[in-house]
Amino acid sequence: MKIRGKVFVFGDNVNTDEIIPARYLNTSDPQELAKYCMEDARPGFGRRDDIKGAIIVAGENFGCGSSREHAPVAIKAAGISCVIAKSFARIFFRNAINIGLPIVELKEAGEFEEGDVAEVDLENGIVRNVTKNREYRIQPYPDFLMEIMRTGGWLEYCLKTLKE
Amino acid sequence: MTLAEKLLSKKAGRPVKPGEFLLLEPDVVLANDITAPLAIKEFREHGGKRVKYPERVVLVPDHFTPNKDIKSASQVKLMREFAKEQGIEKFFEIGRMGIEHVLLPEEGLVKSGDLVVGADSHTCTYGALGAFATGVGSTDIAGFFLTGKVWLRVPESIKVHLTGSFKEMVTAKDLILKLISILGVDGANYKALEFLGPGVANISMDGRFTVSNMAIEAGGKAGIFPVDENTIQYERERGIEVEPMFPDESATYVREISIDLSTLEPQVAYPFLPSNVKDVTEAEKERIRIDQVVIGSCTNGRIEDLRLAAEILKGRTVAPHVRCIVIPGSQRVLKQAIKEGLVDVFLEANCVVSTPTCGPCLGGHMGVLAEGEVAVSTTNRNFVGRMGHPSSKVFLASPAVAAASAVKGYIADPRRL
């Protein structure tokens, strides 16, 4: 599973209220949510033409706050291919795994700049900054979570393995 | 074993260790009018026909109710029809409902020892009862509908050792704000907070709910209290008999923090993080002019909170330029507040009193802030745009500080009115 895209940089503690403000939560339609993705962190982000396939790079504790799965759903539906952060808040992390949005914890996330091209190789645990020609090793997911990711998400995993 | 390990071992039917992944069948599963519609949609898209354990599901439309617009009304309609179709009896309409985390313990729908997962980050509130309760997402709820199971990683625990008792006008809210300032907003990420020590006996059940509620604001997976005499009494009032539960002497904690409750001052969390905390004496010096006060929410919408606010507002009035919104956390709390004359106090003081709703806490309705406006709120988050316009500001505090600030028109110390 290799992902390549242009980088958009965000800071620390980007919370789910910024990722998808509650004023847009009266729907759960992914395409509607996508339009307001990252709205209170960077107004208009979800409506840009150049975010399809792009990669969000952020600091510590990305996705803190509310449990709203609408946050990773909005990011995924907006066409973002992966989120790289120094760390993730717990519920955002599980939501992303559950819906099959690739996310990567990378301590050196701060070395990326806006507009760099990043490449993520999840199976082999490698992140590259193509623009700066740097390469980083990442901790692979625990087996259980990797299996959920490979299956395409928690419900796909449930259907495959749990439902009698 | 820690409390978290004990609770999860009991569910797993064998001793478990931090770091293990478990597939467990929770006792109670919860979703609200934001998170349930997404879960229902995913359940159906994945071929779901019958919910495996409808009797374990609780659905509470509380965020945008009484419905603020057509879209939110449609979301609740979807929930209501799903509840009927699936035989989910624990669906709560307005007039019978409450904010989920006030309602469930009050009605005895969650109890000590339970494993509770909820598609709401403040599900950790029930840790106050000595339950393992944690917030998850909508897909987790859909997975439960399909299979009756959720996946959980056993967390490491942080011990919060409490001694002493609160001084006058200092509350459980001040304790948890102080703790978040010590830990930072991710200091307990992936971990359980466990509140232990002789100080626990001096914290009321309503206070414990406030403390456990905001464990998530330090990133905590859970915020668990032992089951002691206070808990046993609280459960008995609801017809539930439970056994005491404490961690083992030999339990391993990754970190230990000690707090003497008698040294705490009223706290104020400045925008834009709940960890951005100062003593109220510092805040008062800054004369921070406010436009709105909110007293309520899953954090501070219980009867003790309203009693404290009323104690301060009695015989006083809200400053002319301030709007003060009081939101009892449940129908039962509202009725009790009327019976005790608290609602009269609020109305005489020129507050508005609302039906239970999450409403303004998340900038939903019933008190959304305009550009540049400032609020003091007893809620749990003060992120950018949380209560309305991205340039508005929320200061978090206890009901005592909130009520005193409403009277003064700026952030004020309740002990110096």
C-alpha cells in the first residue's frame, strides 16, 4: 500500500471541532462533510481543487476532542490520501483505522514543509520526503490493527471474521 | 491489578495486561443524534438487518434537540424509526430525556462494573461509578449492532492520588481542570486515569461525574473511581446492589500524581485549550469582560451544580451586558431544581432556563457566540470555534465561578462577591 501526495501542514492539537465544526454536523453525508473539512483550522480547505490525493501532516495530538467520526470521514471524503502526525488522539486514531483512512505516526513530522511531496509505504513502514530526499522508518501497526486496515476497515473485518 | 485491568479482566473472563487487544461484548452501548445516524447508515450498508443486542443499546438525541433545524430533525427521525424497527426501548424523547451522561447514571442504565462504550467522547463519565467506560466512533457502534462486540486495547493507568477536602467554593471541576493543566491535553492519551486515595471519600457522586467526564480532555481513555460507600449508596438508591472495588496493592501505574484537595483554588481554563489553566485570583485581576455565561452540560449540569450556582445568584442579578443561560442536565434535574426553588432564583436573577440539551457547548444552538464574543462556561471544551464563531472565546470554569462572573460581568472569584 503506497501513497504519494502533496503535503499540507497543520500544527499541534488540531481538534475535531476544527476538522469538522459542529455547525455542519446536522448531516452525515460524506460529500457534504468533505466541503467543510478542516474548516476552522484553514477556512475553505475542503473546497480547494488541489487537495485530492494530498497528505495532511500535523503535530502532536491530531484529532483530539469529540468522538465524531465525521472528522476522519470528512478528511477521507475530501480525497486526502493519508494523515501523518507526530501523535494522534486515541478516538481519532481508532476511527481512522475503523474506516480505513491511512494514518501514520511520525516523530519527525515537523520536518515536512507545505508543498513537499511525501510518499508513505505502510506495508514496509517507510515514509519519504521526496522533495527533501529524506527517508524515515515508522513503527508498523500492531498485527490486529494492520489486519483491520488490510481488510478495508472494522466492519469489513467484522463481516469477514466475526459474523458466524 | 489496576481498576482498568480488573474491569477488563472481568469482561474478558481471564487476567489481561496493558497493550493486549481484546474483543469484548459491552454491557451498554450508547449513541446520540450526531453519532447514531452514521452508525445506522453503516450498519445497513454492511448488510445489517437485526441489531444483535437491542436491549443493551441506549439512544439519546441530546445534541441538537429540541431540534434546531430540518436536517437535525431528520437525523433524530432516522434514530427514532430505527429504535422502533429494532425494538430498542431505551430511546429518549425530549420531556423524558437528559444529556446522555447525566441521564444514564441517574436512571440506573449504567452501573459499577459495567463495560460501556459510547459514540461520544464524554462516555468516560461513567468511570465515576467504577465502570470501564470509553468513547468510540460510529463504526464501533455499527460493529456492535452487527456482532455484539467491540475491539479494545487494554490501557496502562495513571494514578491520581487524592488527599484532603475542598475549600469553600472549590469544586470537582477545579480538581479536573488542575489535573488537565498538569497532564496537558494529551498527557493521558491511550491511558486510563484512576482516582484513588483518602481524598476520594470527600468527593460527592455528582463531583465524581464531573471529574471522570473530563478525563478525555487530557486524552484519557477512561477516568475511573473505586467503588466505595458513596458509590454503593448511590447505586442502592437506584435499586442496584454492587460490591466495593479497589485496585490491588501490587497494581502497576505508569505515573503517579498527588493532589491535596485543600490546596486547590477555583480554576479557569483560557482559550483555546482546556489545559490552559490559571487560578481565578489571577484571572480576576485581568478584568476579562464577558458576553455570555453557560451553566450546564454533561460536565456540570447536575443538581449540585445548579444548587451552587443558585447559592451565588440568589438575591443578585446578572450584569446588564451579560446573557446567562442555565441548562439543567436532565428532566429529573430540571424538576428537582423547580422543586427546590432554584429555577425561581435563576429567573429572578435574569437568567434564562432551558430544557436539557448539549446546545451551546458545541456551538449547536441555544446560545451560539458571535464574532469576537466571550463566554464563561461550565462545559468541557474551549477550542477555536467551539461555541460559535471561530474568533469567539470560551473560558471554562466551575458553576461557582460562572455564576459569580455572570453577576460581575467579568471573570470573577466567587469568594469575593
